[in-house]
Amino acid sequence: MPLVAPVAPFHRRFGSHWRLLIFLTVFLPLTAVFGKPPQPRDGRAEGYVSDRACRGCHAGPWSAWAGSKHRNSMVAASIGSVADKTAFQDQTYVEGRERFHFYTVGQKLFVAVHEADKPPQHLPILYAFGVWPLQQYLVSQPGGRLQALTVAWDVAARRWYSVQDATTGNDTSHTLHWRGRFQNWNAMCAECHSTGVRKGYSIPDDRYSTTWIASNVGCQACHGPGAAHARGARKGKPGTIIRYGALSPAQIVDFCGTCHSRRVSVGDAPALSPGFKFLDHFQPELLRQRLFYPDGQQYGEVFEYASYRQSRMYAAGVSCTNCHDAHTGKTRLPGNALCTQCHSKQGVARFPGLQAKRYDSREHHGHASNSAATQCVTCHMPTKTYMGIHERRDHAIRVPRPDLTQRIGVPNACTTQCHLDRDAAWASGEIRARGGRRAERPHYGAVIAAGRRGDENAVPALGELAVAPEVPGIVRATAIEELGRYGIAPAAELALDGDPLVRLAVADNAASGLSPRTLSGLRPLLFDSSNSVRLAVARRFAGLSSKLFTPAENARIAAGVAAYRHAQSASADFPAAWLNLAGLDLDLNDNEAAEAKLVQALRRDRGLPVARVELARIQALSGRIDDAEITLRYGLALAPTDAELLLSLALIRAQRGALMEALSLLELAYKAAPDHPRIRKNLAALRTRLGDQSVKPAEQDETDVSR
């Protein structure tokens, strides 16, 4: 069990020499070992000004922002700036094999990290990260890194707790450990918690020299660099800056989505400008397994963007700032009053399709007055808890569908939020009895679920979903991606779809081999208005003969491939970037370069199964079978139930004649991934080959099981 208890203060344990000890154990490592921690830079040459320059003309918005989570997203840590100074009054928390002792020296904050029999490491707390409902703390580590401690402060309960599960907390080599790559502020947090960040990552030595304009989310994080605007304002002619009142609702969602989304970058982090396009700089995660349930409900930590893109409100032209004050971040009105601005008996001319009726009534919600169930968000925006205590609402704003719980196992607000003692069948019956208008209508979740299961009728249903004009674009893009898993090319007309997210999915998931029809359909995307689409289709064409294309198309492909390499290099601190670059090298028939990239990926995450599988494949193709087997066995020592590692090693062992070992490996792979088609195929083939008799060593041969 985690333990919080007071212990003797640091200076009392070490007597009169404590100041010297702090200098030797804390400040020397920062300069001599850790390197220079991240720091601010002067942004005047880039068109930035101090956020204080905004206050004179915009006192109201400034005051609203000053108390917001954006203002406090990251602040220099001191006893006066943290959420609760008692957190650092000599408290200790035990997480796995480590003990964290939090204490103060004057106004400065420190943590002493004790691990097993190692000497304690005394680290200054440099920044307080976030403000509610939890606050994390950043410490310096080698290579110019700031790392987020996974022991955080629960602001409401006034206690230390771990944001990790017990397994991760016990594994100091885990990538989610507080020293790990995925708790690294420079790569994972800085871009959205600070303003004007330059990551400054050096590939050769795996170090950072990160700088920022402001440590928190300031005015210019959302409105763009403000120097020209401030100069013009002094002359009565304010210069160009982002004015959200001039943006379309979809643009506002995209602007907010730069941070409020689960996405990957396709280049360097941009400063927002009036002409900013989300898909020029980012690709949002689609409704993928392990991130979303089949019906699009949030599962992993996905924030708001992809959820809201599914909603009828997004389709109707409602933006983030219609509901949220941009400066405080809070809702514009409390409780149901926010929703009944539009969802009312009077109706709203802006939304003629919205039925005019009394929504805030028992007639609609069917619950007793003054209960939590009468709140619109309880039923239509259920919460999921992240980081142990942080409840976040699903922004798809969906109707509860307990019938989908029965059919495909997804949650529903009725029985997972409130009626915990009832089942989905009961909830479905209640909704039907009350005349639920949308109850049990066809839903795209059933199609996505069938695709994930590998149902034989999934492909035609996914094809219909991909072209359905009434379905949200992010759902159609997800259907296209699911088709790609089956090796099915999307319909040719989707390359001309009005939603760039759909066109991006078409480019990313065109069937391998690129038939003349597919090639013809993708050509126009080389000249697409979206940078993400252009890069994706150029990447798709990489390695194909230049004779297939016009000079203008070849120029676009070359430029797109170069931009793709640059985009991946900008994220070279992530192993996935090296995987992507290795894939490009393989398409260009450069196995040696691909192998070097895979080694780089494994240096950044030694337990990455997909990199080991691909590395072993290259080693085997070059005749280094022993090396390939060592690569896979090492991977299985780190991830013993990974299906792809088990399958790959099984094929090698079968090729080398160890058929019984191959059978055992395939059975383990099948247990880990029973729907995996290649595992099922090879397991069936090997069982047929072996029959009911044991195979003796003399009977083994060198034949592979199946390709």
C-alpha cells in the first residue's frame, strides 16, 4: 500500500552541514551531470511580446485568464506557487520500489528519491504542472530533460498519490516510469502546456536544449505572436492577430484541437496564425482500438477533439467557444442553462432541425427533480477517469444506447454511471417504455465492432459506412482505415471527398500494390490543399517507378518524401518516428538504412515489439537467422505475450525444423490474439501437418509452415 507519513526534516537529519550537502547533492548534478535545464528565450525577433503587454487594452480578458488553468498550466515552483504548501512539509510517499520524500528549504521545494539500496537522489522541484484536480511536479534529469513525477498531489483530498498502476510503479525501466521517455516534459507536455516552445532535440546524443516564450499557456499561445498587433495598437491601427470572432466554427474547433486532441505532428510545432489549418501540421488519431470503443466513446486518454468531431453539434456548426469562455475555460452558463439556450421549447432559428420542446423536464429525462440524473451532461456527456482522479467528459454528446452495450459491449451512461445495480437489458427496456425516439436505431459502432472482430460481412458494411454522407467524417475515415486492415482499397470517389480527414485516410490506406485504378484516383491528392494529405500520398508513391508519373507529379513526390522525412526527424525522440523512417527505407529497397533506423527505435524503447519483428525480418532476409532469433527472443523476454513476436519466432523455429516448439509458440500467439488471421492460418497448417503424432527430432525438416 502507498504510504504517506511525516519524517524528520532534511536539515535536522544532517545538522549544521545541510547547506553544503544540498549544494553537493543537488546543484552540482544540475550543472555538471544533468546539463542546462529548459529555459525561456527572448522572442522579440519572432514577433512575440510579453503577455503583460496585452493587459492595458484587454483588462477584462486578462483578468479572466489570470485565474484559469491555462494561466497556471506550468509555473515556477516555490512554496507560494504550489496548490498546497503542506504537500512539501516533510511528507513521504512509497511507490513500488521507490520512496519519495518531499521537503522545503526556505522557499524552494525538493524531493528526495530513495530506490532500494541506492543513495538517495535529492532533486529540486523546478515547476508545478497543472492546477486541478491534481498537480504534478517537474524535476531535471540528464540530457536537458524535465521529467514529470508520477507521484502527484490530489488537490481536493490533500494527499500524495500515484498516477500509475501498481505494475508500472514497480518497474523502474518502464517507459511510463517517471524517468521514462513518456513522462518527459520536453517531448510529451511542453508543446501544449507552454507558449512558443522549441524542443531543440539533438539526435546524435539524445539530448534537449528546449526553450519557450512563456512557461504557461499565455495570450499568444492562442492568438499568435502579438508584437505587430501591440505596435499597431499604439498607433491606433492594431496589426494582424487571430480574432476568434472571425473564424468559422470548424476553424475554432481545429484551433482548440491543436492541444485538446490526441494527434501526431507532421512537422515542427507551429505558432498559430489566422490562416492556420489543423491538417497542415497535425494528424488526429482516428477512432482506433485501445483509444475508443467501437461506437466512438472515449476509452484511452484522447481529450476532446475526436469525440466532438463525431457530434451532431459539430455538424450543426457549434464551436468550443459557444459553450466555453475562451479565457476562463469554464462553461458560459451553469448546469442545464448552458444547454437550454438552444434545447428549449422556444427553439433557435440558427438550428431549424432542432426539435422545440421542454428538454429540462421530467417528460424528457424521466428522473426526479434535483437529482444528478436531471443534468444534461450526466446522460449525454458521461465521464471517464484518467490519472486516477481526473474525470473528463465525453464530448461526442451522444444519446445513451444500452442496446449497444448488449450487442457490442460498449458502456452506456445509464448502467455505468448511475444504475450500477441494473443491467443493459433493463435500461433498454426503460428507454423503449418511455418512447426513446432514437432507441436502437442503426449505429456505426456495430459496423466498426464487426470490422475489429473480423466478421465475414464486415467489409461490405465498412464500405457502405465509408461513403455514407450523413456520417461524421472522422467515422468514415475510421471505416476506411478498417478496410485497409483487410487490404481493401477505399472507393475511388472518396479521394475527392470534401472532408480532408477522409482524403487523408484514403491516402494512408490505399491497398498495397496500387492498381492502375487506385493510382489514378490518388494522383490528384499530390496537389491537395492539405499538407497532411500531400505528405501521405507522396509517402504512398515512394519507391514506385518515376515512369508512372508526370514531371510535375514526380516533383511533388520528391518534395513530399523530403517533407515526410523532416516531419519524422522533428519527432526523432519518439521510437515511432524511427519506425516510420525505416518503413520508408524499406519501400525504397534500402534494407541497410532501414535496419539502422530500427536500431535507433529500439535504443529509445528497447521493448518495442514491432521494431523487433521488423528487425528480425531484415536479419533473416540477409541470412542472419541466428541474429533474427536472438532479436525475437530478447523481445519476448520483455514482452512474453506479444502475438507478433511469438508468430515471428514460431515461423523461424518451424523453418529450422523445431516444429513442436513452433506449435507451442503459435498456441501462445493464438491465446494472445485469437482473431489474428496469420496466426490462425499458420496454427491450422501446422496442426494439420503434425496430425496426432508427436514429432521426433529425426522427423523434423527445414520446410516453413506458411507464408
